[in-house]
Amino acid sequence: MLSSARHADVVIIGAGVAGLSAAHRLIGAGVSCTVLEAAGHVGGRLGTRTLDGFRLDLLGPLLSPQPGGAPLAPGLEALELREFASGVLVHSGGRRHPVGPFRGARGAFRAVRARPGALHPFPAHRGAAVVGALDQARLGAALARLAATPPDRLWSRPERAAAELSAARGLPARTVGGVLHPLLTALLSDPELVSSGRCADLVLRDYARGGLAVPAGGAAALPELLAAALPAGTVRTGVHVTGAGINRVVTKDHGELDCRSLLLATGAGAAAELLPGLRVPDFHPVTVVHHAAPAPPPGGSSLLLDADRSGPVAYTAVMSEVDPSRAPEGRALVTSTLLGAPPQHLDRAVRTQLASLYGTDTGGWELLAVHHDREAVPVMRPPHDPRRPVRILSGLYVCGDHRDTSTVRGALRSGRRAASWILRDLGVREAEPSYTGVA
């Protein structure tokens, strides 16, 4: 209870990954810290609901593992990632076409040149936007160059929209429209690719270096691990903040808490309510739909993209094949992501499209859950600054994916940047170098 601890050096409002990441850096430097969360659980949008043995993500982010198995951030050393081992499938012209995987893109490029049919076992057919062996080799080469490019050089490139940048890579139009655009749409949650081209390059670089994965057991595993690695009592859930200043936080039912510094680690909208004048960006809405199937549909542990945009689903996966812990034995979990406003008769529209994408009858599938978030992902229109200020003034700070890139890594980075500023203003020397990169 707050009544047993009325003072902390730093109070953090919001127990998402940004706030938890900041708490790790602050506590590691010897600064006392309290994290207040209004919800009954940590993680914010990275939540996982359990239903009849299924683990259903509220918003399932696509992560790219670090090369060499390095943790995504301090506190996540124990995080297990389940990779899309079969890579990416692109559905176009009524067929599913394997693309990649391009993990360690230079090696993948050499493999494609050496064995042109290895990554493209499905025969081409007229009228389909098929990416053949030569196109895959070109795409592999482009990703290999991107994987080897330092992040700082990416941010020094001229800024433009992601759609324009991807068209300028020297790749055939069928590769750009049939593979690159659908892949970027999934990685950025941006159906029209209005995002910064620099941000697009960064997420593609991460993909080329590490592939694609999801947290074992659900997205909530990531913030839960961050919270569990903090000292007991640091994170307090179910605490509603009604007012906040540099030296004091007022709660609805738990009294007041004194502090020396305040960090707002909520979403952009909630942060602006506590700090009027803070700019609130536009957002990409996201809807996640979960179906239970009696058996896994064709596709294996791959991410299936719809290049033809034949329905509301941008991408889908048999998540129980990627991470078996997400479904009870004998049943399959299919998770699909819709970008934009959900359509009328959502389940019928999604089932119809999934029947085409997977080439199977979906009539017997059970709709488990639908989660719509109209403020799921902040829009990163160019010119986008991935190092937006996290220090408002001495003693008052803000962090989140809306201050960096609209990704899990961006949220983690912004939290650590904010913590570094807090330590600097408090005159505390860090035990580790401040993080200044964008990788």
C-alpha cells in the first residue's frame, strides 16, 4: 500500500515497457523508484488474455531477435522468443509463395544464388505476382546491404515516406508491391505506408538481421519479465493517478506520494491529460482476431501476408504452430491482424478471407476474441525524429513509443533515454554508458 511508502526519488506513471525499462535503469543506478499503474496488470497494450487454454494477445507485436541471441533490453535475459521458422508466405493470385527467410541476409542471398529453387518450391503460374528466384536474390542482396548499414547512417539519409523509399531500391515493381510493401505494412502496422522511410529502413534492418518472432506464452511475457526483475513493491497496479507534479502525485484511492522527479510513461493521450500541451500524434488503429480451429490449416510456422488486399486481414499466422503454448493440445490458434477500422460483419469477412488465404474451409472455426485498439500505434510521418525530447524540464519527463519509434524497441529505448536524463539532473553517475543509438 502507498501508505507504507510515501516517498520515492522518482515516480513513474505507467507500467508499460517504456516505464518498466526506465525503472530498470534508475534502480540499477541506486535511485529509488515507484511505478504506478491504473490497470490491474503491467504491460499496457502488450496484454495476453487466457481463455479455455488459449493465450490471446490484445496486440501481438512482431519482434526481431537480436543477432547472437542477445536480450532485447536489460531485464529481458530470460525472455524466450518463438521464431516464424518457416519465414514469410505471400498470398497473391490465389497461391501462397514462400519468401525468405532472410535471417542473416548475406548468407540467405548466397543460398538463393546457389540453390534457386530452395526457397521457392511452388511453381509459377500466369497472372500471379510471383517472386521468383532471381527476384528473391535481389531482395536478399538489398536486405543484406541494409543489415550491414549502421543505424546512424540510416538516420542521415534524406527523409521520405516508406512507400516512396521502398520503390526507390532498384527492385522490380512485382517485388516491391508483392513482397516489400506487404512486409512493411505488417512490421509498421501502417496500411498506406505513410511512415518515415528511415523508420522503415530500421525495422527492415532488424528483420534482415534477426528474422521474426513472438514472445513465448504471449506478448504479456515481455512486460511481466521486466516487472519481475524489479525489486518487490516497485510496481503497484490498480492505482489511479488524478493529479501529478514534479514533487507530488495524487491518487484516487491511495493518497499522495512525494517524489523528486516524475516520469510519465503512459500512452500519448493519457500523458497529455496529465500534462496539457503535450502533442498527441495520430494513430494507426489495429484489430486482432483470434479463431480456434480443430486442426492447423496449411501454412506452418510462417507469417502469411495478403499482397492482393483481398479483405480486411493484413497478415495472419497459425500461432499455435509458432508457439505451441498458446493453444490447448489438439486444437489450433489462428491469429489475424486487421489494420484500419474493422468492417461490418467482421467475423464473416475475416473467415471468408482466411478460407482463401489458407485454402481451407473455415466454417467450423470458433471465434474466440476480437480486440480493437483505435490508438494502437502512433503514426510516424516524415520527417520523424526518433529522439523526440523526453525531458520537459528538470524533474519532469515523458517516455513511450510516441517519443521514439512506434515499436517495442522504440518504447524500450525511450524509457532508457528518459532514465538517463533523470539521473543526469539528479547528479547520479550511471553504472553503464547511456544508450544513444537507435538499433
